[in-house]
Amino acid sequence: MNKLYHFQVYMPDLPLKFGKQRLNYSNHALNASRDDRYGYIQLPTSIDTNTAKVIEVEIVNNRFLSKVVYRVDYDNTHDLIVVVIPDRWFVKTVWLNRKDDKHQTLRREKYAVA
């Protein structure tokens, strides 16, 4: 059974700080970096999970961390969203969000509350 958590709904107390990690990008992520609505994304080679904000996590069978969505500073206007499979630091996709985005379209019913 999969459980999806979002920081604005509920986030369990999980060990999500892994220090600086080298990223491996999927073809999908590479294509997304060239086709983002805000323009070309210069992809980082690594992510510091100790300073990145955790937005969303997915847990399988109440124990396996299958996905983490991190938000990191990108430029004066945007943050970079990085969706990773943490056991391999494999980036599934990326996109830019405006820093002033208030996430008014968040579908809270998609997320677990405990």
C-alpha cells in the first residue's frame, strides 16, 4: 500500500536529511529541463538534502521511501522542484515554481493524514 504525504497536509517524522547527494537524471527530467514553462533549467549535479525543503514523500508498505519531492532555491524568482527516487538519487522529473506560488490548487484529498 502506498501513502503519499505533503507538508501542507501532514508529514510523518521521517529521516529525510541525507546530506549532499549526486543526482542522476532520467531522460524525462532532462527533457523537462529543456521544456519548462519558465524557460531552460540549468540542472544541478547534486542536492543538499539538509537544506532543501521536503514538499512531498511517498512510502510503500509503510517502510520503503519510494519518492521525495524537494524544493531548492534556483534564482531570484523561482525555486527548482526535484522529484527523486532516493535510494539511487535518480531524478524522475524537474520543474520551476515561482517563489510567490501559494499552491492554491493543492488537492488535499490525495494525501494521507497519518
